[in-house]
Amino acid sequence: DGPAPDDERLLHVLPPCQARLHHRRSERNPQVGCAMKKFLQNTILFGPVRNCSRRRQTRNAPVASIDKPMQNINDIQEEHPGGKLIDFTAKHKHLAWSFSCSQSDLEGHMTTKSGNYPHYHMQMKLNGQSFIRYSDFHIPFHKDDLFDIELYSKHKDFAVHSYGPGSGMQELMGSEEGLEFIVDHSTPTDNREDAAYDLSTIIMAPEGGTISGDLIADAAKEAKESQRTLASVIREKLKDSGANITTIVSPGDGVPEPQQREGGRKKKSTR
């Protein structure tokens, strides 16, 4: 419902805005399973180090970023609780890859026969159907991966971990500056399934003051005509009013659902 034109309203909750930035299981066939295991054991997870401070994410991330940069890679920390070293899902067309590594995975499960070495887990889906499950393999880290993990986890004073062209949603949603960028540089979309972000805005008038419903209606019209988010327009119009404006930025329906080994989707980033 649109805002009521009643000037006596003290609290306005704007309607949500969906926006986007410009921009067969292997164990059933033993031969396929052996080939997949050999391939995974010889795959470098992070890829080559390009210089002292930047390195590539997995080889899958740049592929996922071809048609939808950032949007196709869900590495949002609030959606991946548990503090895992690696925990994200990347999607490209009908393919979805998920990677997971906890501290115990990195150390190796010394009390078990399988996985008693540093390893990570991978899940792969084709058209939403499982092809590789997390539990199918304990994939050993390449020595270059272990070097990278040691470097960016224990020497943060001079080594900065960046995913470059394979950056995911956390790159923007993990900082105040990134959230500001989303609000100011996203454009509305009518297709919820294509939305990278879901913006909800709450406006509280200053104590003893009011906010005109007509002003909010004008802001909504301007946002639609200029292809800007309502949150960015309303902040401009009320910047000197003393109103308290809160915008909640959440991942939209176009972002892959987190595929954790445990847990599920939680509430999102707020600014």
C-alpha cells in the first residue's frame, strides 16, 4: 500500500524495493567416482597468487561472475554462521557450487580413517539436483592453498585477502561504505527473481515533528522516473529534516541460497 497523505503520521514504513546493481551422484558409478576424486585431489582451490596482497578465489567464482558480478556468489557472513574458514555458494546458469571448510576440516579428523588430513568439502548441483554432496569426498588441500590460508589468516598486517573479479556479495554488504553504495547505485527491478538486493526503509519523524505523506509520494514518483532506489531519494529530500531514516539491505531472490552443511538462511545486514 502507498503512504497515506496524512501529515499527522509520525512513522512511515516504505514498501520494500527489489534492486540490482548496474552491472547423478558420482557414487552410483564407481568409475565416475574415481575420476572425480582424482580430479578434485589435483585441483587448487584458491588458484595462483597474483601478488603479495591479492589472490583469486576458486576457479568457479570468476565463472559465476560472468553474467551477474557479485550477485551469483553468496558469501554473506550473516547467512553463513559458524565461523567456517570457507563457506560460500557460487552459481552460473544451471550449475551451483558450494564449498565448506571448518577449523576441524583444516586440522584433519585424526580419529577417523577418512579425512585425517587438511581438507575441504564441496557440493555441486545441476538444475537444482545433487550431483556431488558434501559428504561424498574429503578433498585434500593443495600445498599452495595451505600457504594462502596461513598467509591471510595469520599475517593480516601485510597480507590482504581479496577475491578480485570473483568477489561475492560480502564485498559490499560487509561494510558501511558498501551498503551506502548499494543504496545509491542500485536500480529498481520489477522481477523479484532477478533482484540482487531487497531494500526496506523505515522513517521516524523527529520528536514533536511530522513527515508529509505527500513528500513521500513525490519521492516515490521521482525514484520510479529516475530509476533510483526510493531509499536514496527519500534521504535527499529529508536530509535537513532531522528525521531518523533506517534502510535494511537484504540479499534479494536473485542471490543463491546458502547451502551450508548445517543451518539455514538468517536475517540480513542492517544499516
